[in-house]
Amino acid sequence: MILSDRDIKRAIADGRVTITSEQPELFEHIHASSMDLRLGNTFKLYEHSKFAILDPKQPESFATDMRTVTVADGDPFIVQPGEFVLGVTQETISVPDDLVVRVEGRSSLGRLGIIVHSTAGFVDPGFCGTITLEISNLNRLPVALYPGMRVCQIAFEEMSSPAEQPYHSKPHSKYQNQVLPEESRLSIDPEFVNLKA
């Protein structure tokens, strides 16, 4: 069951869902079944000229292959055609053990060719942190994005019961309490760790 606007407001007011934002007007952007989050100031880009391949068995092929760019408020971050960039929400979100969150793009940005998640549009119950955005530009023209702009929307879905093992108690919860956009930590998945042993 997806939470309605009144239930989203109630979940936040009751402290069931925590959303930390320096901009109180965020709560003006709760819609019938979702709420908008804003784009942060930090981006990470792959330095594609340094490596020939991103290989999960060789974490150095991507762990050291990213450049961090911080954009001042009011300045644009230009996403080039075909470019893939990691961004982050300004807001930190804390999800209870009986809700999941779906991250979706905003249709107004989609109509410019901007996608905000490649596949990871799902926030597990028990997660706390900012949301890393997997931003791509499908357009043939560059698109300017600005810190503070509403960049994605989230919907809350109630589970049939609280998770037996929420994200915060998983042995491999790689992104819990993240603040900046986080590059892939695929190399510490058990299947890759066992290959190195």
C-alpha cells in the first residue's frame, strides 16, 4: 500500500519517518502519493580516460576512478549528453523497519532527458542516509542541474510486517549513514570477497 499525502505528513509528524532538511519549504512539496527531494551540491564522475574497464573483481578499477566536484549554490552542474554522474539528495532520510521507499525521477526533468536512477530506485526498510542519485543525460544537448532544485520524488510503501532484518542490521549494509554520493561498493559483496580469498 502506498502512503497518501496525509499519511506521509502523519508519518513525518509522528517521527516514524525522519527527513532532515535545511529547507522547511520541502514539506510544501508533498503530493498526493509522493514527496520531492532536492539535489545536493556534490557530484562524482568516473575518470573514464584512466581505466579501460570497471571490474568488480578489481575494486581499484572504480574505487579510485572517481573525481568529486562540489558546485556552489546558484551555479549549474552541466550534465553532458550520454554522461553518467553520481549525485546526492540534500535531505537525509530515515526509514522505519516496515516501510520501503521508491525513488523516481520528476517528469519535468525526464522530458529534458535526465534520468535520476539507473536501477537503484529502492530504499530498504531501516535505511538512514542521503540518497545517491545515478544521473544520466539521454538528450543530445547538455542539461544544467542546480543544487537545491527538486530532482526526484519518493513514494512510501507499507510492508505486510516489519522486516526481520532491516538494512541497518544487515551484515553487508554498505551505504548506511552515507552523506556524499557513494561509488559502488560491489567489490565487498560476499561473492567477490570469496573470489579474492
